[in-house]
Amino acid sequence: MNGEKAFKKFFKGESRFPKFKKKKKQDVKAYFPKNNKTDWTIERHRVKVPTLGWIRFKEFGYIPVNSMVKSGTISQKSDRYYVSILVEEGIKVNDKAFSKGIGIDAGLKEFAVSSNGNSKKNINKTAKVKKIEKKLKREQRKLSRKYESLKLRNKKMKGEVTRQNIQKQVVKVQKLHQRLTNIRTDYINKVVSDLINQKPRFITIEDLNIKGMMKNRHLAKSVSQQKFYEFRTKLISKAKQNDIEIRLADRFYASSKICSCCGYIKKDLKLSDRVYKCDNCNASIDRDLNASINLANAKKYKTA
């Protein structure tokens, strides 16, 4: 199904020619369409998958029972199996009164700073994430040593030697990667939910050049861990469901260099300057907060 979509997009001129992806490095997925009424019957603790029959859930209560099921996908990630079901149901829109618009400055020191003063911390700097990353490094070293040992045994014995416990170590590394991904994704979902629940009239964010930022070898890892693109796509999706306008400020808009009080542009502002001190009106304000206020007041933008 995914291959068919990729080729259709290619022939329409919407994307490039699809690249072949090795099964070894990808998550295993199986797509099951709904062929008859009994397929994808959902109960509280189990689901009826086409051709496979009834399968029990390890965790239950997440999938809506009384919704119209369209299709489903079973995937395997780090030695665990997951089911994703596409259902059709009415969406309850938040009908609270709109407040004034806000600007959001996404960064590396703080994940997101709002123009109303609220800030969301960088989850990657917490003790929990650092502990898992430290453990991941150790397990990756163990895996590397196992591969090197396998090469040496193959040379000595002049033949193929079985991988023994390498696959077990691969699963350990995969589980740690998956755990980090789950923590970061869950945090993004909570941040987006909190922003939408404020019911602003509009939300202005920067059209960040993520691809260009990834070319900086000093910042590439930190940028990838923040998942800016995932944050943007989820924010746009949730905002559309709640009739909130998403404004994208131009990536060359100098939101950090403009004083939010008087409009003076400080051209010599460095990345290390975390407090914006205006040379014109002597105002002193946090750099990220100043940028978020300028984004909220931006006049030139495009809607998402």
C-alpha cells in the first residue's frame, strides 16, 4: 500500500522516485483492509484481524469500540507488536471563546516559549532522558564488540560462524531507541494539547530551515532530538480541528534581533546573548520571549 502511494505521487510529480528500503533496517508492517462486516471487530480487550482472527490486547481502552473501522495496520517495533486502526468518528471541537493570538519561538535551550510568558522545557536535558541515553551508549558499545568478535571468529575458522547472542543485543538497543522516541513524542503531544487548550485566535511560528540546521555538526544532534518538524505538523493538524489559524513567519524574519518594545534592530546580536538588551530604549528581556512577542506581532506571514 505504501509503495503504491509512493509511485502514484511520483507519477503525479509530487515527489521523487521512491527509494528501496531494506527490511532489516525498517519496522515490519502489514496492512489489512476491511473486506467484510466481521473484519476488524473491536471489543474492550481484543480485536478480530482479517485472516489472523481474534488477538488479545496487552493494553486496552485506547481504541474506540463503537466507531466505524476502515482499515488497520499491524507493525513490529523493537520486538513488540502494535496495531493501528483507522476509524471514522465525529470530532468534538473545543467551543471555548477565542483569546488573543500568541507567538511561539522554538529553540534548543527551551523547547517552546510563548509570547504570553509560558515556556516548555527541553525534555532532552532532563535526568531521565540523559540516563537512558547513557545506557544506550553502553549497549551500543556491547553490540559493536560482538560484531567485531564475530569478524575475528570468521577469519580464524574460515567459514560462517553463527551470530549467537547478537540478535538479543540488537533488540536491547532497539528497545532503548524506542523508549526515547516514545518519551519525546509524548512530550510533543502534551505541549501541542496545552497550546490548543488555550484557544488562541491564531498561533504564529517560524518557518524553520530544519535541513539547513542539520548541516551544522555542532547542533545537528540537538536539533534532531527536538523533533521540530513533528511538533509543527501536529500543531497544524490540531489547530485545524479547533478552527485556530496557524501563521508561518518567514525564515529570514529577524524575530530575535528586533526589540519588542520599540522596534529597534540589533544587528550585532550573538547566539550566546541569552538576554536581549536594547541600545535604543534600554529594555532588557529574555531573548526567546522577545522573539515570541515579535512573532505574535508579525505582519508578514503565510497561513498553513
